[in-house]
Amino acid sequence: MLRSLPAFSKFIPYIMPTRNDASNHYEESFEISALDRELRRLRLEGYKGIGILHFIIAAYIRGVSMLPGINRFVVGRHIFARNGIEVVMTVKRDLSVDATETTIKVKFEPTDTIFDVYRKFNAAVDEIKADEGNNNTEDVAEFLCKLPRFILRFALMVLRVMDYFGWIPPALLDASPFHGSMIITDLGSLRIGPVYHHIYNFGTLPLFIAFGAKRHVYEIDRHGQVVDHKYVDCKIVMDERIVDGHYYAQFLQAFRYMFQHPEVVEAPPTKVVEDVL
């Protein structure tokens, strides 16, 4: 638990006890011409399928290395710093209407580059798609859904109480898609735009990032020439209790800079900033 925060910051979770109470919505269209060129170069170098999803995760990780408060969470109306970075994503086993879906949770370090993201994330996705059986998340959900409804409701009530006091066992936390640093959805793979996705009141996820399909816009430059620009629309829902607006703005400015200079996530950070105590 963070004890050196200002009194007002400690007080905010009592005013807004749930994440939906405290959710802020942010939208930006990122120009990706430089990123598109860089990703094409990496694919030619052998990183098959490396794309915007890998880059956004890598940019988020780099943001956490500079501004670790983004990785905080609220439990039991207290604000905590998180050890490690855990990114959650829902994955369909194939792109068909009848295909089953599940969630993956991939652990990263603040020093990870886009190449580490590519390796770790792809390994987790490949494991899910190769295994037709359930993973831990699905096993837990399947067990709970076999219970009579009144027992299931009671079990979930107990889980909420345990979550409030931080008593959920590590094995359940590892299986839970509601506990992590950030959850992301790639709606570009479905060829649609992003949505403002709510953040869950249960669990610890403080950030939901959704991004859509790449789009082209013809714009006039300062010389009066028509130029084809590429954009990706991104919508972010944030728990405002973990940091103030200025802190979020610093993170979003760094996020925007990395879209303009994507090569920065190809090398480890020179320094990793530790969160306050």
C-alpha cells in the first residue's frame, strides 16, 4: 500500500469506491506512417506478424518504466503499487462466429522491448490456439457455473469480500482475467473501430485500451500537396483514482511520442523509475 501519497489522493477511493465511478474516457487518433514503415521493416527481418498490437503493449510497458503510477491499483479503498506488469487480452481460437474465446495474461518486465513482447505474447497466443482444452481461466469459470445459482451467487460474494481485503489466493489471481495491469482489445482485427470498454469493478485492472482498424486520410500539407496519412483510433478508459490528471497527461504524451518514434521501444530503457512508497 502506498503511504506517502497526499491525503486527498488517499481520500478519493472513499468518494468513488468502484472503478466505474472513477472511470475517465480518452480518445485519440494516432498518426502511424512512421510506425507502419518500422513494422514492415521488422517483418522483413523475420518478425512475422509483428503489428500494432505488439507495439501498443510495448509502448505501454515503456510508459510504466517512466511513469510507474500508471501500474497502480485500488483494493479495499487503498492504493497499491504493483510488482510486475500483467497484460490481459481476450483471444478467439479462430475468427469464426462459433469459435470459443478465452483470456490470456502475459507477464512483462519494465525493461522489455517490442521484441520481448513479440516473443512472450505470441507464445501465449500460440499455446491457447494449439490446445483445444480449457486453460486455467476457463477451468475456474466452468467449475463455478456448475454450481447451483444461489451457491454461485454466494461464492461470488465471498470472492468480492476476499478481493476487498486482498485475500484471493495467488493461484486464483493467476487465472483471473480481472486482475492485472492493463487489458487490451484489438478491434482492428475485426475491421471495426474501437469502443469505450468499461473497466471491471471486480479485480484490479485500472486501464482498458481498445484500438481499431488502420485507416487512410488524405490531407493537405503546408506546401499545398495532398498527402496520404495513416491513422489508428484508440480509446482508453482509465481509473482516475490511481494518479491525477497531470500524471495521466504525461503518460499519454509519452504514448503519442512513441507512435511518432517507434524505434524507441526496440531497445531497453536506460532507466527504470520506481514507484513511491
